[in-house]
Amino acid sequence: MKGKVWKPEWREFSDPVTGVKVKQLTDYKGHSHHIYFTNSGWYHGGRKLLIASDRENETNLFSIDLETGELVQLTEQKPDEPEIEPLSTSLNPLRPEAYFWRGRKLVALDLETLGERTIYEAPEGFWGSITNCTADGRFVCTCINEDKHKRLVLDYFYGAGGFDAYWQERPLSRILKIATDGSGAEVVWEERYWLSHVNTSPTQPDLLTFCHEGPWHKVDQRIWGLELSTGKVWAIRPRRNPDERVGHEYWLSDGLTIGYHGHDERGRPFIGFIRHDNSNCWEANISGDSVHFHSNDGNLIVGDGTSRYPYLLLWRRVGEVVEGPRILARRRCSFHVQRLHAHARFSPDGRYVLFTADPMGYGNVFLVELPDFESLPPLEAV
């Protein structure tokens, strides 16, 4: 029920590998997870965290009070409505409002009154992707893609295939800016390619990135920039070698620099940072590896590990040198479906690492306070 208050579920324990204190924020016999790692879920001055949770046979958005542990249910699934897509959720940076897809409707949720408004409805035959709000709070930017589910077996969100098939279809895709006041929407870019990962700059209201989605070694060019006021589009970090793989791009907190990772033509993992105008590009091969990486400032980087390295890992950039990885904590995440990806990311203040894991079978949300880098064991020591 919308507005229902759930008592605190958190517990603290010491990580068995590093000894750091880990706080488990949820504990329910259903999956809980934070929103996608390119979107910050912190709001109310950093005192509350937006998550999704499966409870009472429904998927809904919840708020966790990080001071008390209390959870409040923010949405309610009605029998005649499509399910919400929680990984599509984003927050307005200037007021307590969240945006998410419910079927073809893009909904604005007031995080205080819990009132909802439909601010856009996608045309029939299209489905929506992840949302992101501009730095001035005026627009939600997102992508809609041509629906091919009737002709293709598509189940890539649940690990059962279709990723390559949908990419090969070259679906019609549109990037939109949608007024958060509900006054209208505009198509700012359109092409026959699978477009995804629309990420708005956290400081520059006119800038966003998007990607050509698909198998990383097959897409023509992964990262693209877009200027909302003019519709100008350009390649960011142009592809250098047909055998390299680059992706999972995200904005650093300066709103000018983009982080990413990949594997070079020899299969070696690397991380990189580049300004949106393709200046100040820096890349370095690293030891260890991860499925996703995140950084606030390009100096301390967190990764969520791999099956070979089942840990949360930290790297530190000192000048041109990368130190690490150091092990922050054991991860124990299955990556079985998208909602059970660890998606580790820093809190906006850089004090914590947030991640999802399912060590006891159900996905839950965890928070780790960062200790001193040198206090953590090197990966090769374990």
C-alpha cells in the first residue's frame, strides 16, 4: 500500500575478507535493489535513498531513511496497470520528484505527497528506456525503442537471450526531452540503431550522452554526446580498434568528464576518463577487472568484480599511475538478472559504496563505509 511504513530491516556485520563494516539495508523474502548505477538514488540532503523492492507480490519503489532505517512504500501496483520498471527510475536534482516508466506511460512521482502525474506516453509499438533528469530539473531525458517482441524472442533483461538479435534489427529509436511540468515532449535525436543509456550531465543542463547499444565488440561506436539546444551529436572517445570493447559510460560529478571501461584489442581490461569534447583523454590498463565501474572524481574508482574476482574492488589513480586493486568487501552477487547486478557506486559525498547482492538467495541493498585505501588487502594477497 502506498505510504505504508515498514520497520527497519538493517543489520551490520564485518566482512569476512577485509573486516570492514557492511550495513545491509533491506531484508525481505523478495528481491530489493537500488536504481541503476548511473543514477544517484540519494535525496533529502543525502538522508534518504530510493530503492525498488518486491513485496506482497508487487514491485514498487521505496524510500529508506538512512538515519533510522525506516522504509516507506512510495508506489502501489494497481491490478489494471502495467508493472513499473524500477531500473528506469531517476530523481530530479532540484526537488523531491522521481520519474519512472509504467508500461508506455512516463510517471512523475512526488516523493513527499506520493502524488503521481503522467507526463508522457510513448506511441504504441515503442518501449521506454532508462530516464535521467537535466541539471536544471526542467526535463526528463530518455529513449524509446521500436518494440520487436512479437517477432523476436527478446529476454535480455532476464539473461535468456535476444541482445544480439535486437541489435541486428536496427530498431527505430528516439531520444526525447520531456518537460517535468508536463507541458510537452520533443524528439531531439532519431535513428535506426538501438539507442540506450541516456545520461544527462549532473551540472550542464544542455548536455547528455547516449550509446549505440548492442554487443560491445560489434557496435560501430559506443559513446555519443548530444547538445539538447541544437540537436548536435558527436562521437565521444571514437573507436580505435575493431577488436576493442568499450562501454558502461557514466558522468563524473563535475558534469564535464565521462568515465568508462573496457578491454583493449589484446583482451586486457582498462579504465578511462574523457571530457565530453574529447579532450583530456586518459586511459590505463588495470589489474583485476569488474563488470561495472564508478567514480565521483576520477581518483578513486570502485568496481563490482567478476566471477573470477568476486569482490568489490577499489583502484586509486595517482597522476598517471593506477594503484590497486584493493579488496573492499566480498560481493556474493549472482548477476542472474539485471535487478541482481551489483552495480556498485559511490554515494555523492564519496563516503560510502552502495551495491546490490543476493548472498542468501534474495537480492538486498548494502552500504559500505569507505576505510583508508592502504588499510585494505591487495587483490593478489587473497
